[in-house]
Amino acid sequence: MRVTAIKLTDEVLMRTACDFTRDPNAEPSKMTLDRMYQCEHSPMRTQLFWIEMHQIPTFVSVHLVRHNVGVTHFVQSKRDQLADRNTPINHAMLINAQELVNMSRKRLCKKSADETRHVWKTVKNEIAKIDYALAERMVADCIYRGKCHELNSCMGISYE
């Protein structure tokens, strides 16, 4: 498996979006990405990433495509009837920062499949190389919400 991530936008675009939500006579925004990721306001969604995951199990790709807001998936077609759930597949995403946080809440959860968690931790590690402040916010739901809310709870124990 190989994962790469490229950041397509920058802090300037986020600040421009902030400025459009405020009084036109106000001073230009000095908002930082770290603070924006912390408060999760809409300009956070200006931060876009291209992520490539090569040779991940098909069933992991199926887990990821369940997420469909703030992300567009590009998945290698596997029309071979003999392909099974572990067949390696290539999967790319055009994704915004908010959806990276949202997907992390489910895909870093201890209740997620081990393989899915491993792939998503690798995605998080790649994001940390290009946007550390965002990677810090990519946590399991039990950390994000303070405890586990899954129906079959793990009692809030995170092994992230």
C-alpha cells in the first residue's frame, strides 16, 4: 500500500472566504488555519486535498466511499467476477478539510476494521506532513465527542 497527499489550496483562500462573511469595512482576516480547524466554520472547507491510495483492499475502499459530503471518490473499476473483498485497488479522493475530520471520526474508531483504520492512519500521517494543524484534528469520535457513542460501545477506549 502507498498513500500520497497533496494540498491544493492555502491559508490565503481561507482568509478570503472569511472576509466575504464579514463587514466589508473590517480589517482583513488574520484567522489562522489552526484556529479555523478548531472552530470548524465554513471557510475550513476551502482547504482542498488530493489523496491517492494505491493497492488498498477493496473492502476498505468500500468503507471510504460511504462518505459522500465534501469528497469525490475516484475508484479503480474491478469488473472481474473473481475479484474478492481483499483484491488490491487504487482509490483517489478530492476532499476538503472538514470531511477529513468527519471521516476520521469513523475510520479511526476502534470499531472500524483494522485494515480500514490502518489505511486511514496512513492518510492522516500524510496530511500531517503538509498540514499538521489539520492532522491534529483528525481523531476518533470518542476523542472528538469525549466518549464512545457507538451502539456496541468500546467504552470510549481509543488506541489511536
